[in-house]
Amino acid sequence: MAIKTDNKTRSSVQIFIVFSLCCFFYILGAWQRSGFGKGDSIALQMTNSNADCNIVPSLNFETHHAGESSISSSSSSKVKAFEPCSARYTDYTPCHDQKRAMTFPRDSMIYRERHCVPENEKLRCLVPAPKGYVTPFSWPKSRDYVPYANAPYKALTVEKAIQNWIQYEGEVFRFPGGGTQFPQGADKYIDQLAEVIPMGNGTVRTALDTGCGVASWGAYLWSRNVRAMSFAPRDSHEAQVQFALERGVPAVIGVFGTIKLPYPTRAFDMAHCSRCLIPWGANDGMYLMEVDRVLRPGGYWILSGPPINYKVSYKAWQRPKEDLEEEQRKIEEAAKLLCWEKKYEHGEIAIWQKRVNDEACRSRQDDPRANFCKTDDTDDVWYKKMEACITPYPETSSSDEVAGGELQVFPDRLNAVPPRISSGSVSGVTADAYEDDNRQWKKHVKAYKRINSLLDTGRYRNIMDMNAGFGGFAAALESQKLWVMNVVPTIAEKNRLGVVYERGLIGIYHDWCEAFSTYPRTYDLIHANHLFSLYKNKCNAEDILLEMDRILRPEGAVIIRDDVDTLIKVKRIISGMRWDSKLVDHEDGPLVPEKVLIAVKQYWVTNSTASH
């Protein structure tokens, strides 16, 4: 392909192709260095010569982006270079820092909730990767193997040795798929659940795993086309959530404490607790009421372990029989008040099903113990205190109608008009607007794939959309090779996370003025659509970019879509962050003011000064 260097109006298509090839060699060379990819000698040569994604020096953007040219040539202000943080911060989690956590009360797990550092204590440096860090194995191998260098913590291999959680084998950890309640493996455990719960046919698509450990339950649900959102506290067992994400399984740091879960009402088709140590019967059943809030009508709740079958197991659990009996009584009482139907109990597993509407629960209307939540917005959960109250069902007109609307099976529900939109629950959004949004994102993602040819090859497993909207980006990317954490900012004009879940996708609420509840280096690719315009005058763009750097893997990719003036400012900041970047035109051509900024984070580890 020949490109005339004297033509200042060369097409976006040419830019896309050259950029794609450059990034292909750049990332593929890095993949080869990790030992897990099979790059060729050209890729290795590109890597060793410090290749970046600046494409060809003669490609300039003066015609399309005069503002960028004028800023770049300014000598009055120098670009700020961000220094590496100390090596002790390789696993820094700003809102779940262990030392800071210990200053908060321990009752109700308050100390393990989000406690973010104040503005004057924020680290404004680049969190380093540990020495020896490598690109993770591709899925499905990553489900079973994680490089030791990426999370060098052996405590769980000793503490959970007999339960088949994790084993250390030389330079890798191996995950046999076991768990405290499923020592014979997650597959056999799920087979038992599937005798009651319809899995594999698209009826059950989204799941919540509370106190997930290393998330083997979620990992093995993948083959049944079920996506589990797993969470566990920071280091109750060392690095459990970090291991989950290294395996390529959706997970966040989180806990059942005093604050509502950061998920919308009626989000999950099933919820699960396998000896998760949550006191379900405490606080008048408050935690079960929160599960009920996020559980879809007709959804399932699974409890395996204490106190189920306490009469047989109390000695093995080393718990007083009377205490377990009382705990079971409280759970059964709360489930009855919530109008759940017990569908199964065998061994140490019990399964309840939530009713599809309120018609079958009329008796609780007169029950003095039934305290119904008074809020008009049950999705307003960010930093809101959990209450011992029952979230009312949406109204229905018949006894067999599914409250909130019936969903199609997956994958049909991915692009069907979600009930929240067809019912008018999302104010100002019509079915036509939703379908138009879908078409736009299919076009955008098609253009992204021209820019970065690795996008749907399996190279990027853990993907984040920082401003997900209706989840159109994730829907257009949907594949067994990857998953997308759809983040809906708490300051977004419209709350669309419920729609994301109705599509069979997963996500979470978050405010990007704070750090995300995850370990460093947990995402392979980050997408940000008009995020910086949204947060203009809300918080510092520099802080958001440093957080993106913290959670992005070395040689991970970034795609930022925004107006050109915003992107020019962002590009200037990241030029001091060890990212290689390029600003490219909108797929519809240079006259569109919306542009796309593509970046790749350089490979570097603690105490290293060069990118390669």
C-alpha cells in the first residue's frame, strides 16, 4: 500500500489500515515476549526497536485538527511526566487499602466497604507491574492457569489445599475448579444445580456470586453461556478477586456490609452463596432483602453450606447445633416473608425461587413484619444505606404476568427491545431510539476492528466500557472470547444499567471521581465514550486517566471517543503517562467533530525506566 506523504487530506481508511498493522506488530511482539503468543520475527523486531503506534511520522493531522497542532507547538507549557509509584504499590487499591480499612469499625463489615482516600492523599503516579509480569494466558487456558509472577501470593495454596481452590506448580498457579462446597469440582456442582435451574438454554443468563473466592463457580458457568458477576472482600483470603480477574472471570472487590450493592433492581437471573460467610439471618433478614431487590422475578437463590443440613454437618463445621438451627429458622422465615418458594434441598444445598409477581404474595400485605421500601427509585444505590425493607414488585395486570416484563431467552434478548424501554421506564427513550443506538454501536465497533485487528481475536479478555449507556458497545462485541464490564456513571443523565442487564449483559454503578473496586492490571482493553465530556468540571481528568492506567494491563489498549477539543487535552495528559497514542477521525470522515483516540500502554515493570 503506497501512501503519498505530501497529501495532507489522506483518507481515514488509510490511517485505519496503517495504524492497525502497527498496533498488530506492537502488541503481537509483546505477546511473544510473554511466552504465551506465537509472534513472528517481524513482530519481535518491531518490539525490540521500541515501536509505538505513532504510525508514520509524515502522517500529520493539521488539516483535520488544527487545535492539536497549535497546542503541540506551544513552548510555554511543558508536558507533565508522571513518575512511577514505589514498588510497594504494585497491588494498590485506593478505595480498599488495608491500612486505611483498619481505621474503620469492624461491625457489619464496615471496614471492608469502600473507603476512598481524600483528594490530598491521592497517588498521582503510575502504579508499576511486578517484576516478571507477563501477558495472561488466553481463555479458556486462563480459567485453569495463572502466571505466578502476576499475583505472587501462595497463602491460598496452603489455606485451601484440601478444597481444590488453587495449587502452585512451578511458575504458574493451577485452578482445579474446586471450592469449599464443591471439592469434586464446579462442573459437577453446577450439574446438580441444573437439575432445578434451567441453565444452558438462555433462560438464565446473569448471575451474582456473593463471597466468590477465586470465582470458580463463575468460571465454569461460562460454558453454559451464563455470565456471573462475582465479588468478595479485599484480602479476606489473599488476592482472591485478583486471581479471579487474572483467570479472565468478571469480579470486583465488594462486601455485604451496610451499603446497598452497586447493581440495579431486577438485575440477576440467579444469585449464589457457597459458604460465603454472610450472616443471612441477621439484621431482620436485611441481606436477603437486598438479594431479593437485585433478583429478577422468577429468579433463583442458591445457598450451599451452613446452616443447610445442620443436623448432619454441625460437627464438621465446628458450630453449635443450636446456633445453626436458629440461623436456618431465620433464613426460612425471611424467605417466606419475601414470598420465595423453596424448590430444592439436598445435602448442603438449598434453592429458592422468587415469585414472578405480587399476586401470589397477597398475604404478606397484612403481615406486620412486612416493611416495604418507601423510595420511588429503587436503583438509587450508590453509597445508600441498606435497609431491612422489601422492594415492591412492579405492578402487573394479571396473575401470570412477569413483574417488570418478561425477557426473551439469550441471545435473543441481546438486541430485543428491553422491557424497561418498551414500558417507558427509561424516561425519554423510545424503542426507535434504542434500536438506532444499537445500529450506531455496530458501526462504531466495526470501525474499531479496522483500527485494532486484535479486538475480537481473544487477545483482549477483560474489557471495560467506562460509560456504557445501553450496553451497545458490549452487545456489538458479544463473544465467548471476551466479557465487558458495563459501567454506568452515577452522574449519567439517564440510569441505563437496568437495560444493560435486561440485555443479558453485566455491569455496575460507579463514580469516576473515585477509584474503581478492583486490583491494578485487571483489564486488557478500556473503552470510554464521551466520559471526559461527562466529567468536565466534576473532577480532574488527570485523576481519571491515572485510574485508567492503574487498572489497565501493560500493553493493554484504550479507545476514547469524544469531541476533538476534549481529546486533544486528554492526549496531552497521556503523553506523560508511558502510553503510545494516536488521534484518528470518526468513521464517517474528518468533518465529524467527534474523534477517536487510540492508545496502548507500554510494557514496564517496577524499577524499570524503559518501556521495553
